[in-house]
Amino acid sequence: MGIGRDIHCFAFIMDGGGQRYECHVFWCEPNAGQLSEAVQAACMLRYQKCLLAHPLPEIPPLLWPWLLLPGQRRW
């Protein structure tokens, strides 16, 4: 999602499910800034609602060292 090289163009790619993607492109006057910010805010709000509805499980601090990737520094 974002503004292209031309500040009038705004586009985003939507996952239609079943490995089907849709690209939507808009021409905006005077520019695409406000539309881009509005869509970004709506996506962030939707994501926040999903997190609140389905919270991630808390990981006990004792397990943190085992969650590091190989080669990362441990305590």
C-alpha cells in the first residue's frame, strides 16, 4: 500500500483468498496523501481490533532464552 512515484497515484494489493490477489489503483487530486493516510489508519484500527479479539498468548520469561534464533546472544 502506498503512493507511487507520481504523488497522484495510490495503490494497494488485497488478498482475495485462495492465492488470488487484487491490485487497486486510484488517481487522486491534488495528491494521494490523505487517501493513503486514511487507508493506513483504517488498516491499523482493524489490526488492533483483531489483536484485542484474539490476544497472543503470553510467554513466560523463563522461556525467552529458548526463543532466540540460532547465533543470537543469550543472557
